[in-house]
Amino acid sequence: MTERERREEQERRFLSPYACLAADSKGRERPVEPCPVRTCFQRDIDRIIHSKAFRRLMHKTQVFLQPEGDHYRTRMTHTIEVVRIARTIARGLELNEDLTEAAAYGHDLGHTPFGHAGERVLNEIMPGGFEHNVQSLRVVDRLENDGDGLNLTYEVRRGILCHTGPDTAETLEGQLLRLADKIAYINADIDDALRGGIIYPIDIPLEISNVLGFTHSERIDTLTVDIIRESAGAGVVRQSGPCREAMSRLREFMFENVYRNPVAKGEESKAQDMLRRLFECYVSDPDRLPPEFQDIREREGVERAVCDYIAGMTDKYAVEKFSEAFIPMSWGVK
């Protein structure tokens, strides 16, 4: 028996009957020889974290554009926080932590530069619209590995796609990722907004804090433990009524006071205009696209190739490409 087979047997013996077992995976689009050590889901974790798209998350905005300070979240630190929350919930429910971790690592690979501001502008100008979860799936299926994709398992791919939007993942591991993502980003955004002086602790409504807690760690602990308690042995992933309502109200509070706050979002219009003009530039002159996007241009059209290119950019790279296209070289700041 190989190490992988021993691990698969352990899953069968010790995980919940509601867990998705690696041995029962629906597999990959292109079959591969099983690894003697890693399960299929462990293998997917490695494929994702060694991808170029994952490394670029380090230089993509989470919420605040170009914040002053080293302690604000990036898209990568957000992803790591989602992984930890999701694994804690999976462990508490005796679900498959490896599947949960793989989907969590991949869930935001398709996010644009400049956070949701970038997503909104691509959604406006891209024919057919743009959704970062759909783009994340496209990254792992089509764009990574020189166009061959990462060839991930069906269950991980569905977890990535369904972490937001109308579809629901078939596995409980994929379903809990949706909640773990919300817990992570709401609480992280509160922390960053407090650090930036956008809001103050006293601003958070007392009726919310009385349910979820008054600190960052208390809120995460309350929401995570609540899901485990409410979902254990039930075959569903759910929250209690009070926590669900408090979390919904907290999200509304964040939209009113942070996500739409002109102080927090003062530079968004500039970033969006930059991406809009870049899109128009590459569509009008597609020969500017790198060689790896020319194949997409030929097969799926210019707009699709340009969208893939821009969506994959880091914040800094987008600024560099804008400067290259629109600012005379002699005006550049050294």
C-alpha cells in the first residue's frame, strides 16, 4: 500500500460520512498517473501555490489602493486567511481539509488589479461581463501552465467557481468556502479600515458587537464556532439565525461606511480609468499583447485575450503598462 492509499484509507475511516473523499473524486479532465504520496486534492494544493497566478496575488489590492503602511491586506494575505478559517471549519465538521484548502487557495486567482474596482470596470467593458470567480476557474483551466491549465480535480474546480455567485458547490467543503471567504474579508476589511482611520471601534453598531464580539479575533471565533456547532452532523453548512443576521448587518455597515466611503475609495476612479484605457489600447492594437495571449486572440477573439491579460496584471504592472502606452518616455519619473 502506498502512502497515498494509506491516506485515502484514513479519510474513509475517520472523516464524516458527509465528507468528500479523495478516493471518490470525479477526477481530472485529463487523467494523470496517481501520486504515490499525495492524494489528488493534496496534489491540487501544490499545483495552485506553485502557479504564477498565485504568486501575483501578493501584488494585487484587496480593498485599499496603495495604502501607506506594510500591514494592510493584499489579495494573497486575504487568501491565506480564508484558507485558515476554511480549514478550521472543515476540521470541526470532520470534512476533507485538503479539498477545502485547495479550493480556498484557488478561489481568487482570477481577481483583477485594484480589487473590486478593477472587477467592476472589466464587467462594464468586457462583452458578456466579467466575474472574478469565473475568471479564477478560467485561470486554472486555460491560462496557467502555458495554456494547458493546472488540470485540477472536479471538486476543487467547483469550489473555486462557486465560492460566490448563484451556483452552489456539490461538496460541503466547497459550500463552507463561501462562508469562510465572507468571514475573512469582512473582518479583515474592518481591521484595515480601523488602521486607516476610516472607521473607529465605536462606529460598529452595538447590537452587532453584542452578538459577534468587540474585537477582530472575537468576531472570527464566534462566526467560525457557530458554523461548526450549527452544521455538525447535519449534512449542511449553515449559521445560526443570530449570527447570520449579525453578519449580514455587519456587511451592510461595511458597504455604507467603508466600501462606498469616498475617503477609502478616493483613487478608484483613476484606477478604473487606467484599466478602461488599457483595454481600449490593446483592443485597437492587439499586436501589443504578449505572445502567450495571441493564441487566445485567434481562438476566442481580441476582447477575450485583452481581458485575460489585464485581469492577470498586478497593480504595479498595470501602472507600468499604462505609463508605457500613454506617458511619453521623457516624462517618466525615475
